[in-house]
Amino acid sequence: MAYVISEPCVDVLDRACVEECPVDCIYEGIHALYIHPDECVDCGACVPVCPVEAIYYEGDLPAELEPYLADNAAIFTQAPPESQQPLGSPGGAAKLGAAGFDAPLVARLPQRRAQS
């Protein structure tokens, strides 16, 4: 079990959760943040600092956000259409840096903010 970052985070990318995570398991895509399901230790430290209430324990996801469970895991296991490699299990987000792609569900969503 792990925590999942869902739709309210898309194009917000506040990163307060990244700073709070004691195991560096929150990775950055283009439009969203993703929690590595195998690296997360289920501490929940990310939940109270999320300004948009986008983080849920996977068993507590509201029904309308349940697709984000599979999508959150997909960025680590499925190659994106651009023929890049999935993120895999790099063992820490800080050393990897931002990924140049998003998980499939997030990648299909319309852009909500201008890119900087």
C-alpha cells in the first residue's frame, strides 16, 4: 500500500510534499507529482502539507479519483509514447530530477496553467 497524488495536483506542483517526504519518493512529471508505490513507507507526512488536498492513502481514494492509483504507478512501469523509458525504481527523486513526461491519464488532461 502507498499514498497517491491525484487530480487536484495537476498543474499545481506545489512541492511542499516533496520537501516533507523523509524517503524522497515523490517524483516530478511535467504536470503532476507522483509517489513511487515501492519506495513510499506509508508515513503520511505528505498529506497534511498538500495545499490542494490531492494526496490520499490508496485505500481511501474517493471513487472519482481511483483512476489515479493505476496512473500514479504507471509512470514508474510503463514507457511513455515518446519512446522514453519509464522511471523504474531510481531510489530517490532528488538524484533523478524532473521527468520529461507524465503518466498516461495526466498526460491526456488539458493543460490548466501556462508552462514557465
